[in-house]
Amino acid sequence: MENNTAISSDEQRYQVRKLEITDKNKGFMELLQQLTVCDSITDEEFQKRFEELQSYGDDHVICVIEDVHLSKIVATGSVFVEKKFIRNCGKVGHIEDVVVDSSVRGMKLGKKVAGFLVDHARLTGCYKVILDCSDDNKAFYERCGFKQKEIQMVKYFI
Ligand SMILES: CC(C)(COP(=O)(O)OP(=O)(O)OC[C@H]1O[C@@H](n2cnc3c(N)ncnc32)[C@H](O)[C@@H]1OP(=O)(O)O)[C@@H](O)C(=O)NCCC(=O)NCCS
């Protein structure tokens, strides 16, 4: 019983939803800085990119988890739906930029974000969903139902 109460209060506290424009004021960019190089941007730059991504509708979705007690974004991840000619004009989901705030790692919030993104890919008709990750994160994604396949190649321009 005590355990159930803890689970439901966590569910109320950590709300899973799509990115909103006001999330810039709730630490969204600072969270991304825990993932990779991510310089600060102006409110205008944020708004422009936000509106551009929103215009893609279901083809580009950013999931966030807000700690509503702190009004702080503590987890995020995105999925992009790629439209193909192969596989009967099939679609592939690409998961990117999954990160959980260091203060709340290990609380299954990463798994919740991955689950939200995977569900989105499945519900929008993708035949598969893929992502790249480091060796360190392989076990995490396996816990989220992924398996390793092939290798990643990359060419950086900067
Ligand atoms: C990787 C990351 C997103 C995991 O988020 P998290 O909220 O701490 O993970 P969860 O609590 O949801 O863990 C889910 C499961 O994965 C396991 N897991 C999580 N991180 C793990 C790790 N590094 N190694 C092994 N297992 C791991 C958990 O034990 C849990 O297993 P269970 O379901 O059997 O209990 C988080 O550590 C992070 O943000 N890291 C830095 C950014 C990063 O590397 N992002 C990934 C980019 S590809």
C-alpha cells in the first residue's frame, strides 16, 4: 500500500507530455546541456525553432517530463518520423537527444521518455524505431526493449 502511494505521488509529480514553448523557462536548455554541447539561445531563437518543429506535427515530437513541484523539466527525448519509398512507402522513427537530469537518474524517467517516443513511432505507423547510443547506454536501451543491430557511421562538418 505504501509503495502504491509512492508510485502514484511520483506519477503526479513527474508529468510526461510534449514540449511547450514555456519550457525554456523551466530549464529545458540546461537539461540538454547535460547531454552535449548546447549553447544558450535567445527567446526569439527558441521560439523560431519551436514553431518550425511544431509545423511538422506528428513527424517531429519532443517529449518532456516536468517535475511539477519544482516547475522544472527533468527529462526529455525526441522522435523524428522519416517517410520512405521502401517497404510500401513505410516510415521509420528516429529517437534522439534522450537525457534525464542527473539529480533524478535511476527513477525510471528515462524509460518513460523512451516508452513515450516508441509509442509515438508505433502509433504513427512506423515499421521500426532506431537510435544511436554509446556503449555505456546500451544496457539502458536494452531495458527499454531495443536490441543492437549494425554499426553507426558519421561524418562531422564542424
Ligand atoms: C541514460 C539515461 C537517459 C537513463 O535514464 P534513467 O532515468 O536514469 O534510467 P531509468 O531509471 O529509466 O532506467 C531504466 C532501466 O535501465 C537501467 N539503466 C539505466 N541506466 C543504465 C546504465 N547506464 N547501465 C545499465 N543499466 C542502466 C536501469 O537499471 C533500469 O533497469 P530496470 O528497468 O531493469 O530497473 C540517463 O542516465 C542519462 O540522461 N544519461 C546522460 C545522457 C545520455 O547519455 N543520454 C543517452 C543518449 S543516447
